[in-house]
Amino acid sequence: MSWYGNWAVVIASILFFTLFVVGFAYAPKKRDWKTLGIYEAFMVALFTEMFGFPLTIFLLSSILGITIEPTGETGHLIAVAFDRLGILQLENGVFLVMVVSSIMILAGLALIILGWRKIHKAQGLVTDGIYRYSRHPQYLGILLITSGFIIQWPTILTVIMWPVLVIMYIRLAKKEEKEMEEKFGEEFRKYKNKTAMLFTIS
């Protein structure tokens, strides 16, 4: 249990990922606060269990009878599952989970920054750079970060909240696109027809 109870790290982690998203992803409008609130709740639930109190591990142990000693390694529940199923030893599973999730989180952070750099002080419709591949690279970045964290450190609450987060960001993107279509007309419609909302390979 020495890994847990580190509430200073809990607060610092929540603040970092909140300020990063607020600072680079968008300036929240009145309608955006609900979406930002779900994102914030996700981060609070995640880091509270990651560094504060391992609620999911205790619930799995008490309700399902799965014995998991709460440590810094066993919080990586996918790695624990690999170990219990005989696929990978725990330390190897932790390494794999950390590599995959870290790539996703870093890619998400990069998408948010790249998107911000293109639209910051932009005068017209931005369709080049990262916006050639995604109409909403910053929202895609947020979803990559949160899904990376679910792979790294899944909890009951974050697994429940993540689909809600996806739905809310897609709704937010659609609302913003209505405004863009009103503002840019046919120029935006042509862009929309050739570029995916979240991601396209071509």
C-alpha cells in the first residue's frame, strides 16, 4: 500500500491534465462546461485510484473474490489479467501496457498541441497540417489520452465514463460544425466531405 495515499501527486496530476486541456484544446464556451466536467470527473476518478485509494482493486477483491494485493504494479489490471491467464508475467505485462498507453497519451498530447498551433490566431478555415487528417484533432487527442489511461490503469468508474466522454465530444464536435458551416458555407462542406471527423489515413 506504500504506492497509495500520495494525495499531492493526485492533485498535481489532475491539475496538469486539466490545465493542459483547458489551455490548448479549447476556450470553454457556456455549452462546453458539461463536456469539460465529464473529462474532469474522469481525471479525478483516474488519479484518485492511481495514487490515492485503490477502490477498484478492493471492489474486485470483495465482490468477485479476486485476490489482488494493491501495489503500484497490480493497478495495471490488464497486466494482472495477462499474468493470471498465463499470457505474460506481471512485470512483462506492465511493461507492455505502459509502452502502449504511453504512446497513446503522448500522441494525444501532440495532437492537441498541433491542433492548437494551427488554429491559434487563424483568420479563416484551417484545412492544412493536422487538419488534413482530422476535423477535430484536439478532441481526438483528448480521446487518445483518456483511452491510453484506461489501458494503463483501468478503474470501474473510468471504464463507465469513457463511452459517455466519447459521445459528449462527438456531440460537441457536431455542434461546432454547424457553426462552421454557417460561417464558411460551401468551403466547409467540401472540407467536411473529404476529411473525417476524428481520423482518416488518406
